[in-house]
Amino acid sequence: MLDQMTLYPVADDVLFAPGGRVVIRTYGVASAASTEEDGARPVSYRTWVTGVRDQPRYWRWGHFEDARRGHRKVLEWLTGRGPQPPAVVAG
């Protein structure tokens, strides 16, 4: 399945907490097969957090800039500098 997708990294961060390591990754995902007539592939953006027990651990963003801002908001939430972002943001 991964060989049929293209991943576009947006941002990666690692936090070290008393409970262990927390990894925050935001990336774009596109299917290898084009669905548009001009050959463009739609990209969906996601943020995954591993190493925490609290929900949510997954966010979805509609556009690149939303993903960049969303990654920053997730990072701020995890470090106690901001509110928890909405669980899933549709684009």
C-alpha cells in the first residue's frame, strides 16, 4: 500500500517527557495514481502523535498552510502553551 502513495513531509518534532518520547509528524499523502485529468494528485494532510495516551492522536487538514498551523497548534497543546486543537478538521 505504501508503494502506491507519495508522502510529503511538512514538519517533524520530538518532545522528551517524563513518560517517554513523544513524536509529532505532519505530512501530505497523495495516491500514486492520478485522479485528475491534468495529472494532478489530490493531497490530504495529516498530523500523527505517537507516545501519548491521551486522545486525539490524529488530525486531518485540508491544505498545506492549515497543516503547518495545525502542527504548531498540536505542539503548543502538548507543551502546555495552548488549547487542544479539534480532533479532526475537514478541508
